[in-house]
Amino acid sequence: MKKTTPAFTLSKEAMITYGYEVVDAIAEHFDNMREKLPVASGSREEMDDLFLEDIPAHPLPPETVLQFVLEKVMAKSTNVAHPRAFSFVPGPSNFIGAMGDALASGYNIFSGGWAASPVAAELEIVTITWLLKLFGLPKKKGGGIFTSGGSMANLTAIATARRVKCGDDFSNAVIYMSDQAHSSNIKAIRTLGFRKDQVRIIPTDQEFKFGVSKLKNAIAKDRLLGLFPFCLIATAGTTNTGTVDPLSELAAICKQEDLWFHIDGAYGGAAILAHNGSTLLKGIKKADSLTVDPHKWFFQPYEIGCLLIRNHTWLKNTFTEKPEYLRDVEGNTSEINFYDHGIELTRRFRALKFYMTLKTFGLNAFKEAIDYNIELAEQVEDLLRNSRHWEVISPATLAVINFRYNAFQKVLSEEKLDALNQYISQKVIASKEALLVTTVLNKQVVLRMCLINPRTTLEDITDTLSLCEGFANEYLEQL
Ligand SMILES: Cc1ncc(COP(=O)(O)O)c(C=O)c1O
């Protein structure tokens, strides 16, 4: 018992020095981002060489650990907020959001129940209500919850849909989605214990939109078989092509067939802020539940996804469990315990970063950024269409565009074109200059850009296309 300072404690001066170094590093990261390369790579062997060791029993000076982390961890991570990170759905984070997260972690605020932190619950209610209003969902009756991301929001939605529509027996229940729905939906369905034969993957049309007549046929067939169609998952901004399903038509089918209407707008939902957002996402307000991820096109650092719901009691009726040890903190009905509205009990204070970013920059900054991103993708489409080398495979839609190098002067087989575009992507990534991966559309390997970063300029794109053209020539010379 000879220890005098409690465990895990630093002096105030040491905390300040350490904290300033961390903030300096983050500020430098944002300020100097463009000068750095977006891509980091490393084999398992290389990573093991850097990090594999026995669990350290004895302390190291905090400064030593911090320097090691800054040099070996932070500097060697792929930067998804970089202006030339075009792939997946990038994470164009912002400094205020990052600082909000630092505060939430620093104070370690429990965001599960009202009694533990009324302020955290209130800010979640306030920010969720802002989102409900943006999407035209009922502000009073409606509700929602912040989750770790879109996957958890979709899981929460489908669990709720099942409880409301099926009760305890879901053995005959059938769920519908298109072949362009995000994989997290299937994952959620499997996690919830549905069998494979309870899922209908409906083919999309030529524009990658939900095939409505195929859907109607599938529902009719399932009813004839005595099955129970209960839920439809539409997408507002598919990950591959940015396509918005025909939401109004699908809503009408759901109404007629008494299906739960879930819309996965994890990345694309933010387009509601575009000047023509209500046209782009027409029908979105008809959702029973809607996924939108602040950590995508609302520029928040990971992890903050969101599920919005038409009636907040649906969440409460699905997720409330009352163990004895939570008896004393129940509160009244207007004081929401978010542990009753979702899967997690202990939750970080996710609303804070989003609240601080919105208050600091104002909604108009978000609107301008989203308009900018959509227009930038349209400019890129024009540029590609006017070039001899490039072929647009799916047009600029909600800031996503797919294209491929197609050397029209040489007639290449489809296999060779696939290999050529795969080669371009591999070489670009190996150069670390841009994060540009392929996807597959209509069985063709294509390059995909998701341009939701307001820091990305047209020059970032023309530079990347020139780089691609250089690699394409290299490939063609080898033929
Ligand atoms: C349409 C869509 N839904 C769901 C997800 C999953 O979100 P998350 O990665 O935050 O779990 C994504 C991710 O890109 C997405 O694009």
C-alpha cells in the first residue's frame, strides 16, 4: 500500500501539456490535410512488426506513448476525410465535431438514461427533432435514436418493424429489398434470426431503381403461398450509384399492402438539404423508419448514425426491458431513457458533436456544402463525357458517379476493359495519391467516386484522372 497518487492519474500540468499536444496534432491534421497522402497500406506482417508485443506490465512515460502513437498509428492511417478519398462512403469529418467527441469522452457522459444525464438526453431529443423536421416526419409523435452507424440504425429499424408488424411470431414473415440495398440490411436480417427464404431480393431496373412491378408480383405470390409480407426496405442514395428508389410509389404499395416502410438513407438522406432536396428525395416523409448517418454527409466524425421513426412509442415498445436495478431511474414519459429506445444500455454522448457542429456553422453551411458536392459530381460527369478516354456508366447522382476508362481507339474485349480498370484502381491506390476503388455495375468493373467531401476540388479530380490516364497508357502499352 505504498502508492500515494490514485491509479490512472496525471497532474493537472501533465494533463494540460499532453492535451495540448493531442489538440496540436489534430489541428495540424485538419490544416495540413491536402499536403498528405490519403492512402495508407500495410500487410499484416508489417503491422505485426510495428505493434506486436506482450501486454506491457510496467508504465512508460505518457509522452513516449503519445509520440509512438502519433508517428506509427495516426500518420499511418488511411485518411477518409482527405479531399482525394473518393471511395466507399468517405468520412469528411470536421474539427468542431472532433472536439465535441473529445468533450463527450473527456467527461465520460453516460447517455443511456434521463436520470444519469438529462442534458445528454435532451440534446439527443433536440437534434433528433431537428432531423424529423428536415425530413417532414411528425415532430411530436415521431422520435429516433443515435446509433454507432447506419448498420446499427438499420438493425434497430428492422427489429422494430418486426415487433410492430409480427409480434412474437415471425415464422411466415417476408421482407423485401432491392439488389442495390446496402449489405448491412441483409446482415441485420440474418442477425435477427430470419431464414434466407424469408428475404426477397428484387432486381433493379436499368437506372438501378427498385423494380416496382417485380415487387408487386413477389408480394402477390407470397400472399398466395400463405406467407406474411411485413416490411420493405427502400434506399435513398444507393451506395453504388447514389440512386433514389421511387419512394412515393413504394410508399403507396406499403400502404396498400400494410407493409412497414423503411428507407435506408444512410448516406443519401442528407441530400434533403440540397436546394432541390425535397424533389430529389420525394416521398421520404412517408417512411415509417428512416436511417440517416451524420457520420457520412453531415460531416461528423465516426461513430454517429441515426434512426428516425414515425412514432416514438414503436421504439419504446420494442426495446423496453425493466430490470430491478433500473427501477429507481425510470422518470416520467416525456423524459426519455434512450436505453429503452434501442439496443445499447451504456451509450456515449453522440448528440453532442452534431449539436455543436450545427450550432457553430449553422444549417446553411451544410446546405451549401451539399449543393457544392452535387454540382461537383455533375461537373465531373460533363468532363468525362467530353473526354475521348472515359465512359460514364452511371450518371452523377447525389454526388456519386461511376465511369470507366474505355480506349475507344482500340477495341478491347469486356474482360480486357475490366482488367484495365482494375489495373488503374490498383495503381492509383499503390501510388497513395488517391483512394479510388472499383465496383461492379451491369457486370462491368467500373471506377466509382463518392464526392461528399466539401474540401474536394475539381482540380483534385482532374489530377486523379490524369494519373489514371497515365496508368491506362501503361496497361495498353503492355498489350
Ligand atoms: C446506404 C447505406 N446504408 C448503410 C450503410 C452502413 O453504414 P455504417 O457503415 O455506418 O454502418 C452504408 C455505408 O456505407 C450505406 O451506404
